[in-house]
Amino acid sequence: MPIVRPAKYPGQRIPLASWIWRSYAKTALVPLLLVEVALIGIYIQTNYWSRQANIDLLRQEATQSMRRISQQEADNVSRQLNSITQLTDLYRRQTALALATPARSGLENPERYQLDPNGVYHARGDDGGSAVYYSGIVPVGPKEMDKVRRSAALDPFMQQIKAVNPLVVQIYLNTHDSLNRIYPYMDFSQYPPKMNIPAYNFYYEADAIHDPERKPVWTDVYLDPAGKGWLASCIAPVYRGDFLEGVVGLDITVGTIIQRVLDLKLPWDMYGVMVGKDGSLLAMPKAGEEDFGLNELVNHQYQQAVGQDTFKPEEFNLYKRPQLRELANRIGGEPQGLAEARIGGERLAAWNRVGETGWTFMVVATPAKIFASAVSLSEQLEKIAFAMIETLVLFYLLFFVALFIRARIASRTIARPLKQIELMMLGIGQGRYEQAPLEFNVQELHETARELSAMGRELGAAHRDLMATQRQLQEHVRWLEAVFQLSPDGLVTFDREGRIGQGNPAFFAMTGFGPDQTEGWTLADFRRGIGQLTVNAGPPPFDADGAFPLELLRPCPRSLYCQVRVFGDDGDGAAPKALIAYFHDLTRETELDRMKSEFLATAAHELRTPLTVVAGYAELLSVCELEPAMQKDMAAAILEQSQRLIAIVGDLLDLSRLESRAGRDFNIVPQPLAPVVRAALHEAVALQGRSGGFGGAEALDGLDIPVDAAKFKLALVKVLDNARTYSPEDTPIAIGVRFREGAEGREVGVEVADQGMGMDAEQIGHVFERFYRADTSGKVPGSGLGMCIVKEIMDVHLGSVEINSEPGQGTRICLWLRMLAEA
């Protein structure tokens, strides 16, 4: 009997149901589907060609219409502006004649004018003529007043110009010395004194630099200082020989000249836009505001316009908007044209230059609206195509369902048990270990399902044990990590490869090393690094269990206790072992012991001296018969030393309370500082007759400072007492006020200056130490605690103490406090 070898099927394996389904699809479904798709494709392509032909025809018609409209409206605006230009030139000639002709009497009432104290010369009240404003930047004298009278001859001519041309909103004359005559009359109260009118664009754009031909020119659109809104001026220079005597101008509001443009009723919902010669959008309708993302400026702040030229903001300038810069360059370089642009979407723009002003009239249209009819027809044809596709899809969907049902029926008896076993295995793989055993008629499949269910239960139990152990381990690791990081003692670990693992912040703070610096160090590198910081002979022993002291010199002197623990010792000593090194800083404990002993010794010494004097004199008084004068001297000495004891004990109590309460009993509130300083001067009675006075007290009047009055007075009394103690009796003591800009804001300082013995830099460095005395001779009384108390009080106030002193030159001590706004 021949041997039957199993067939080999390379490639991806597929389920039985899928194999049956694919067979049906290949033999019956695919050929029919291809034929239907080809027919629908031909229909859709024909519809596309028809649509493109209609769109091309409409595009040609629309572009011609846009070019014609833009040319027509640009010509209309140009004709209107040309009439303004001719009137401006006529007004310029009339102005030159009026200024060159002596003033005729009776033209204006001299009493109508007023010269204000600020130098402004102006007309009072509206008498039907023009308004006059001489800013006073040039002093107004007889010559200037005569110029006002000469220019009065222009009023009838200005009135005629305003009457014959409704586009003109105001007519003016501005001279080189800032005379402004303007019609109709307006109130100049908003104009500032000393206003330099030649600094504005409606003057300097007509000077010799900007207008060498001395012809009428048009300004850019600007916000009128006189309150008329956005204006454009046709201006012309008035010369006296080669000297620019002044500039005349006729103003038109932008809204007036282009309102007709904005109200145009154009096909395809097109709209008109006026663009200035600098690229600024001068006017646009609501549709334009939406496309350009702008709101037309209708509310104006005239106070700013009076102080300086005010033009359209940058967002209104096409050159300042990156997506429109290409369109702006074409408009600036081509007098007329048509281009596509992204203005709130895909748009077509046609433009023509307005000859008089250099403005550009632009028509903007939306291609989608132009091609709406063609698109509508195309959409109807597309609906037919989609209906055909939907019918085809519905047919094939029903066909798919029928084939699918047939495939399932054919494969259910074979593929269903295998699929259920596959789902059991998938569930176990996803963590659903408890799988109920399935019942099948086939013995092999039944046994496979039972074994698979038992295996899932065993895996589930093992997984639960593993997760519990992992959670415990993670919690333990987090706990150890927190202890490692938060420990005030230094810790550093090494792995079994002998390389540094981790160091906690306390270790890096003690040694001055950084994590980047020690990365990759071996145990030998670590020993050398620590050895360079210590005073011990040779590198410290970090390679075995043990404890030893370390004295560090760098980064600062420290006394450390070090202990090393080795882990994973194999007993052969050949390879580096994992270890951890522990560092405990003994510096603070040693320093606290030293400071406590030093304080007790100093305090005992300071208290013993007056006590010895008191005890000695008291003993003499008790055992000896002394003369009354001597008894009185001894009693005075006992009293003096007792007061010294009381002062020392009082200072110790004050210092103890300040340190123990850490500012909790301070009542720092905003209050006048001057009364606190005066109270300190009154309390320091020993200064009677020596104080140089409270200099600068008036600087503190009305100034509230956040301060605890009682505590700050105590600090100031201590400073005053030091000044009295360390300076000769015949020298004055000065108290003053200073101000400065500190790191945290403005500060005020109360300064006490004496003419005493002074201090050098080393003495100043110790002045805040307890019981420190600048005078080591013992001749000057005191406890040596005063400046320490002053420093504690100023620290609670977040202030500072500034000391300037030189031996033999006296001492200046300033107590600085933050002012209210910055405190």
C-alpha cells in the first residue's frame, strides 16, 4: 500500500468557515461585482467631465465681470478724488496770497482771541467761521497774532469749498510754527499745549522731502485728532520763496468716499474692499470682516490720536499677514490684476489702482458661489450615481448574507468545537483562568477541553500567588526607597560588579559630589574620591565590614562616622561584593556641644564680674566702719553693677524669648514709622543733649510700614545705646532716614551715626555674635548681646542691618524695613 504524505500549505492558516466563504466569493461574487463597478465608473467619469466644462465657462465669465467691476468702481472713486485734488490746489494758491497780503481791518474781532497761561493762543466760541489754535510751542507774539489776522481772509473761501463739495468734512491750514486754522469750528480743549503740528503726517508728507514737486498729495488713512474718525487728507505745501510756510488740507472721511463701494450689489455675492497704498484695509463690508477675521474700527480713542499719528493696526495690513503676503505683493506691484487667495477660504480677487491716492479697489468672490449652478447639476447627477451604488450595495449585501449563512451551515458541525476550544485558550491567555469544561461528542475534543480547563485553574492559582508576592515586594521596595531618599544620614550602594549604584541626597550634600560626577565609579574610584576629601592617611577601607571615623576637609570641615556592610560574600574574596556604606554627620552635634559650653562659659564670666564687685563691696560694708563718703561710693558701685547684672539678665531673657518663640509673638501690622522712632529716642534717655535730632522725619509722614512697634523700638533703642556707649560724651549722635531699591522691592531705613571708636572689617564680621565686644579693654560697659537681639528682631521683620564703620571714624548702623507695597 503506498505511503500517503501530508500536503504542505505554506503561508497563513485560515479558519474553516473563512475558507468556505472565500470559495463562494471567488466563484460567484467577484466577477459580477467587477462588471457593475465598471459601469458605475463610466457614469461618474462622464458626469465629472460635464461638470468641469461648466465650471470653466462660469470661471471665464466671472473673471471678466470682476475685472470690469473693479475697473469701473476704481475710475468712479478716482474721479471723485480728483475734484478734491483740484480744490486743494486752488485753496493752496489762495492761502499763499492771504499770508502774503497785509491783514484787512474788520475781518475778525481781536477780542475773540485769548492767550492762556500755558502759552496757547486760540479763538473763543463759534461765530460761524473757522477755529484758531496756536499751540504755543513757538511763543505767540505780535508777529504770530498778525499771521492769525492775515489767515482770517481764508474763512469765506473755506466756507465755499465746504459748500460746493459734500465729500469735504473739514478744511484746514497748518503752519510751520504750529498755527492751526480749521473750518468748520471745533473745540480745541482736547489738544495739548506745545503741540508740534509739523510732526504729524498731514503736515510732513507735503514737505520738500516727501513732495519735492510741491503738488497736492494724498496722505495715508489716519485717525483724526479733531475727532472726525478715519480720514484721508489731500494736502498741499504753501511756500514763501523756498521756505515751507505751511500746509493746507482738505479732509474726507474714508466712510464717505467709499460707502458707495461697500453698498454695491454685485452678482455671486461678491463684495468690494478698498486697500490703502501701504496695504492697509481701508474699508470692507460685513462679508469682508468675516473673511478677513476683523472688525472694522468704528470706536476711536481720540486722546491717543492727539498725542501722535494713529494709523490702522497691523492686523489690517495685508503685508503683515503671512497667508496674504503674496496677494499684497501682487497688488503693490501690478496696477490691475486677478489672483486666487485664501481669504477666509478659497477666494478670487480682482483689483484696479485708484490713480489719485494710490489706493486699490478690490472685488472678492467665492468660487463655490460662482460655480453653484454647475455644482448643483453635478450633485443631482451624483445623487443618481449614488442611488445606483446604494441599490447595488443592497443587492450584494443580501447576496453576502445568503452566502454567509450557507457557509456557516456548511462549517458549523466541523468548526464550532474547535472555535470554542480556541476561545477557552484565548480566555486563559487573557487572564480568565477559570474556564468551565465543554461537552463534545468527539472523545478527543472532550478530553482536550477538560485538560485545558484544569490547566487554566492551576495557572490561575500560580498567577495569584505571584501577584501577591510581587505586590509585597513592590511595597517593600517603595518603603526602602523612601527611607533611602529621606534619611538625614548619607547612604551609597555598590553592585556585585563593584560599581556605584545609588547615593541619597544626604550623601551628596555631605561630600559635595553630584550624581553625574559619580556615575560609573568603581569601588576604587570611590575610595580615591573620598580619600581626597579627608585628613586620614590613605584611602578609607570601604571593601569590608566595619566602622571608622572620617574627618572631611572639603567641601567644608565635617566629622563623620562611617559603617560598611558587605552582601553576597562567596567566601573566595576574588570578585567585588555588593555593599552599602553609611555616613552619619557628627559635625552639628559637636558644634552644638561646643557652642553650649562656650555660651555657658561666656555667660558665667559676664555674670561673675559684676557679682564679684557686688559681693566684695557688700562684705566691706558689713565688716568695716567706713566714712559716709566712701560708703556712698561703694553703694553707688553696688547699684551700678546690679544694674549691669539686670541688663545682662534682661538681654538674655529677651534673646531667649526671641529665639524660642521664632516670631510667633510679633504683631507686624502696617502703621506710621515716625512715632515708633520718636518713642525710641524718648526712651533712650541717656541721649538727652547728644542727639543730632531726627533728620528726615518729614519723609516718614503719611508712610505706613509693616512693623511690630514694640519690637522695632527695642532694636532701635539697642542701636542708640551702643552709639552712646562707644562714642565720647561731647560728640553728637545723628538719626536719619534713607530709602533704596532692595532685592525684594523698595525699602526704608532708620540710620544711627556716631563719632566713636569705630570698627574694622574683622570686628564687623563678629558684631552679631553673643557676648562679642568690640572694645576688649573692659572699660566700656555692656553685655555684648545688644546687636544679637537687633539681628533677631530684624530677621523676623524680613529686614536687614547695614553697618558701615572704620577705626577712629565712627559707626553708621541702618535698620532696613520693607515698605508696604512690597512687604
